[in-house]
Amino acid sequence: MINGFSAYAQNTVTIPIESKQNALVLQTDKDKHLGIIYFGKKLSNANEYQSVPLQSRQSDSNAGIYNSVYTPAGSWNISEPALQVTHSDGNKSLDLVYVSHKTVNENDNVTLTSIVLKDPVYAVEVTLFYKTYVQENVTEQWSVIRNAEKGPVMLQKYASANLYLIAKDYFLTHYNGSWAREMNPEEEQLTAGIRVLDSKLGTRANLFQPPSFSVSFDKPATETEGKVLLGTLAWSGNFRMDFEVDSYHNLRLIAGINNYASEYPLNANQEFKTPSFIYTFSENGKGEASRNLHNWARKYRILDGEGSRLTLLNNWEATYFDFNEEKLSGLFKDGKKLGVDLFLLDDGWFANKYPRNSDQAGLGDWQENVKKLPHGIGYLVKEAKNAGIKFGIWVEPEMVNPKSELYEKHPDWVIKQPQRPEHYMRNQLPLDLSNPEVQNFVFGILDKLFTENPEIAYIKWDCNAITFNAYSAYLEKSKQKQSQLYVDYVKGLYKVLEKLRAKYPKVPMMLCSGGGGRVDYEALKYFTEFWPSDNTDPLERIFMQWEYSYFFPALAQSAHVTDWGKQPLKFRTDVAMMGKLGYDIVVSHLNEKDLQFSQQAVSTYNSIKDVVWHGDLYRLVDPKKNDFASLMFASKNKEKAVLFSYLTGNRNGDGSDVPFRLQGLDPAKKYKVKELNLYPETKTVIQENQTYSGEFLMTVGFNPAVNARRTSVIVEISAAQ
Ligand code: GLA
């Protein structure tokens, strides 16, 4: 991938930013504008990058404009900007020229390149940061914009990253969805002009679209072949990504916070740090690219990403709002009987004046409901302990029902337009987290729970409404700009989470937003896992978990066995076992065999969870293109792997007739295969007394015999001693 450059002078600065496999190379032109001259597979001799521009014939007046490393608006540049400002004197022009750069090795795997650019006329300065995780081939990119003028500068658009990618064609995969329909992929070939992926929903920003995508170059990449970039923005609010195919048919990518209704003031001597845009590139298909992200996320991003997780029993679908102490005590015992680590008490435990007996009231009043729980949370924690199970609890601290004491006491804490009718999602409104008082309130909810009950072992943090009627009484009162609200809300949320983690660094927390309405790598600094969707129909989950797995590792994807769908218990369990296993069923309703199966399943899961959580994922048979799905996890030392297969078609004869190739094994090792999680009194049809070389399994393949009689199959593959 190369790009043209008008003149090549002696004092040209070339900046290669390299990971183990890839390079992003920047170079100055005669006017000291810094452009991207190369993105792709790394060269063994970095000196050769200087010659890249000589190979290009794309050298008309657009050269050096389109490929800007951080496109300024309003001067020589006439294409979609990364940074657009209004200066303190009202002038709207901006130019950015190269000043200096440095690369610091943070440790033997992480390097940080920072590049200073500045406007030659106005005192605005930008530092671009590229943090490279060398072994993982992941780059985290952000910018810091500094106002050194005497008065305030208005940021009109302030992207995190600006890339320039050159190929014959571009195939963008993005995702759409809604409640219980998360992560539907669509792949399209990009054509001339700008394709925007964005969200303007505020709090539950990803309800219709997550900030994650992939772009294949030249042709659509497969799991094992093709050039592909996976990208995601680490920001829990409105985002915007511009994909512009320019007049050279090159791709300009600009990603960051959505500037919609969000012009942001920067006072004299203040800085604005954008969120991180995180990406990886592979020449060997989406499988390798997603393993890059998983390795990075576990090691560097997700809270306790290399650690362990708790299996759990959740009462949401078992009781909804209808429970009391006695019922819950029974459920603790059921959880223990099942063998899971923790019981998770869901919505409905709080509020008295307007009791939380449905989703219509009580949100905001975080005192135990005295009718349901006369002895309080402390009693439940103790009861759970007596039953031999840990205790966790659901909160939705950013929200309020109008029918609540909180709303009555603090109407000015609520995001709503003072002169317009209120508009609700799930009968509720977001609290104004731009307000420090509200931040303290939200922190206080969790702090009180933990202070009073230090043994609370898990939090499910929900967020069920998007932001309508964006308006902050606090910003108004403190004479700040309303257009700060979307950004300051998210900053306020991070302040709360930061404070919470400073005091309670370890407690596992699930990131939930009515399902997967808020899943991103900034939030996952504070959370150990996320809830992909309220839809737990296992057939649907196969597809959803598959798509999420391009960006997030299995240990972060909560997957519960529930009563959704028409599939048998074994199928539902086998699907949940490819993620972080939990249950949301009435254990006492299980017949003897189902209970026996489930107990066995929990203990089987304990024997494979290390591979599922920390191993390498290989997606083998795509359910979108086949009548079954198959994927496997292999331990890093290639000693053990687990293969999951699920029938997704329902036509006569659907299933695996022929072997398909496994991946991630050692060709020279011999492996035994063993079917796991068989339902009581059923037998495997797999020959278990046979060993296979890794070469055989990865060349000839393996057939788990998934079919209408065996709709889900889990096979353990272990190196023979
Ligand atoms: C949201 C969550 C569910 C459950 C309910 C409780 O919908 O996604 O899992 O916690 O809220 O009201």
C-alpha cells in the first residue's frame, strides 16, 4: 500500500511505527505537513520506507491532502477533517505542521510514539499518540489538542485517529441491532464518498450500532486469508467513524467522538484528550486479527483479563420482580446444588415509597424494599454464605424513574428539556453525570453497598435507556455549554468508575445495557465481563457470540443457560459454555436427569474454562454460510483444545457429513479426542480410542458428527502423553 507525495526533500522526516508484523509510516512533505505514506505489512529494513512515495503516480494537487495524518479544516485542506476548530477570535481556519516526535519504549513490548503538530498562525497544538503493542500487533491511537491561545477555542470536530489505507477495493463489515437483536453483521463494498457509522443515542450508545467494525482490503477476508483491519473506539458514548473513498480510490478513515451537538470549549491553556481508537491489521484473515485483539485485551485492557471468572445463577428470568427472602434463600441453595460460584440478585430489591415491583417505579431509590427484604442485603449475604455460595447484586445507578423519591427530591439531576414533555425509554431517564453531585451520588450507591456488605462478590451494572431531550440543568447553572453534555456525561461516568476501582479494585462487574447496549474497550477497563444481549435463545446466541468474538475474548462474554428458545437443555448449555457460563433458570423445576446433567456440566465447564478463557479462538465453520457452526479454543501450549459444534439448520440431512479442518494444534503432537457434556444415558458416536496427529486434524480434519440427533457437540482434544 503506497501513496503519492509531491516532493521528496533532504530534510524529510520519516516516522515508521512498527509492531511485530505491521507498519504505519508517516512522512513530512516540503511544507512540513505530515502524511501517511504506508500502512500494512512491515518491511525488514525500515530505511526502505523512505522510497515508498517514489512508487506513486497519485501526485496531483490532492496528494498531501487526503493522506494527512490528522486532517485540519478550513485552510489548504478541503476534505473531511479530523480536527475542526473556531479560534478565540472567531476565525475557523486551521493548519497543522510537523514540529517534533519521539518514541519511548514503555517496556519490551509496548512503545509509545508521540508527534507534535502545530498551527503556524494560531496557538493550537496537537500531539498524536500511537501506542504499539508489538507482539499483539495492536495499535492504540489518540490525540491531545491544546489551546495555547489567550481565549477559548471551540472544538467542532475532534477525532481520535485519522488513517489512510490503500487497496484496490474496501469491504466494510459493520453491525446493526436493537434490543435482543444485537450484532447483526452487514458487509458492503465501499464506493466513492463518505460512509458514516455513528451513534447519537448518548447513554445506551450502542443500541443500534456498536463502535466496532472490520475493513477487508482488495476482497472480503475470510478467517484464514486476506488483509483485514479490525477497529473499535474505546468510548462509552456517541461515536462517529467516517470511511471516505477519495478521488484516488484510497480510503480515509477518521474515528472518534461524534461531534453531533457536541462542540466542545477548550479554555486557554487547556487540553482535550480524545478516547483511544484501537486497531489491528492482519494479512492472514480475520481469525488472526481477532486473536490479536483478544491477546491484547486480556493482557492490557479488560479488568483482570488474565484472571479467573465466577460461574453464577441469576434470578432475573426465574423470578423477575417477584421474590422475597424465603424464595431467595431457596435459590441460594439451588445455586449451591447446581455447583456455581455465585448467586446474582437482579432488579427489584429496592425502593419503598414507590416499590420496585415492575420497571415503572423505584429506580433511583437504592434502599432495600422492606416488604421483600425486611432484614436487608446483609442478611442475604449471610444466608448465601451459609448456603456455601457467593452473593452479587444488580444496580442501575445512572437512571431514575419519574415515579421515585429521587426524582421528587432532585428533578435538576435528571437529563430532560425543561420546556418539553419528558420522553422515556423503559419508563426512565438518565441522571446528569456531568454534575459532580450526581457523580458522588452514583459512587455512593456502590460505596454504601460495599461498605455495609464487604462480602458482596459481584456487581451487574445496568443502563437501560438512551438519552432523549439532552439538557443539563447543571451545565446551565454553572454557565457551561449545553453542547458539552454528551461528552461530559461519559467523562463523569469514567470518573465514578475510576474512583470505584481505586477503592474496590477487584470485585468482578458485569457491563450490561439492556443487553449489549454499551460494550467498548474504555468501559472494559473497569468491568470484567459484559452482557451481550437479553436474548438468550441459544440459536440466536450462536450468531451473536460469534460476531462479538471478532472483538472481545470469550472470558468477557457472559452467556447464560435460560428457558429462551425451543432447544433442549443440553444445546442451551453447550452454547453458554463457549462463553462465561451462567444460569438463569429455576433449578427446582429441573427434572432429575436435567439436574444431573447440569451439575455435571458445571463441573465439566470448570475443567475446560481455562482453555475457553485464556486460549486462542479459531472460528471454523460459519453458521451464516453453513447449516452448522463450529469453533474451537486451543491452549497456548497446544496441549489441550475444546471444539464446540452446533446444528443451526433444520433441513433434512443438515449437519457435518465430512470432516473440517481444525486449527491451533501442534502438527507433530498426537491428540486424543473425547466428547464432553453428554446428556445422561446417551453415548458418543465418536471413536475415542483413536489418536490423531495435529497434522491429521489440521489437514484431513475432524468430524464431530453434529446432526439432527446430535444437535450440539463438545469435544475435548488433548495431547496424548
Ligand atoms: C435489563 C437487563 C436484564 C435485567 C433487566 C432488569 O433488561 O439486560 O438482564 O437485568 O434489565 O430489569
